[in-house]
Amino acid sequence: MIADLCTTSRSRSESCLGTAGPVAVLDRGGVREGQPFILAGDGSYDLQLNRFLHELPSRGVRAENSVLGYARDVMLFVRFLETSWHGKPIWVCDGDDLRAYKRVRLWCGGPGAVSVGTWNRSVAALDKWVAWSLDAGLLKRAPFRYVDLHHSRVHLSGPSRAEP
């Protein structure tokens, strides 16, 4: 299995058995209908990563389609790390991981290739995840940082692993 993006559905929750009342639990947690969440390849739920998705509206990403787009971008990076680096969690990624992801998404072609505009939105989502993670104390330092130069080029900076 690989990481997947899912969304909440009250109609599906109502059919669940149990005494907890799934819809009431969602309501108490402030979970919106259609709220995206990421499941790792092993089916696990990363509480902190999904908390980031839940808090996107309070960090300026308010439109439902934008929240879903950011969630998809983060999930695709998680999927890349899981499949390319033997299950590496997003919490230990670095600049080399993002550079490798960029090579695959922008320059290798094929079904996963994206436009520069789509890539820039993906990087904005990952950059917002980094800022949120630093604010929440979940990362000690930024694993990478994208800087917009002259509004036309994007440059990756940050620590990288030494070449062998």
C-alpha cells in the first residue's frame, strides 16, 4: 500500500456501529465535512500531519479546493518519501529529498509530471507545512526553504546530505 488522501463523510460515519456516535465525535473535534486527511502506506494516521491539514484555514488557506490541493501536494510528497526512501517519514526529510522530488515531478516526464505552476503550488504547500511544524515545535530546523526570486524563478536552499 501507499499513502492516500481521504476526506471525511458524515453519511458514511452515520453507518458506523458503536456507542461513540461517530458524527458527534467529528463535531466535537471540529472536523468539517470533506475535511482531507492522509493515511500512510501502512494505514496509520499521523496525528500531527493531519492537524496541519485541519489548521490550514487558520493559516490563510480558506477555500475548500485550496485546502484539498495543499493536502494532495503534501500527500504526494509523503508518498514519494515512502516509496523512494523505504518508508522515510516526512518529519526527517531534507533538502536532498525535495531536490529528488523536484527532478521526478518536473523533469522526468511521464504520468506524474507537472507544470512549473503546479510545482510552485506544491512547494508553497510544503513550505507552509514547514512553517507550521516549526511553530508547533515539531521540527527543530527547516529541512528546506523555497525562496521566490524575481517572481519568475524558484530556488531551493537549505541543508543537504554530503555527496558520497
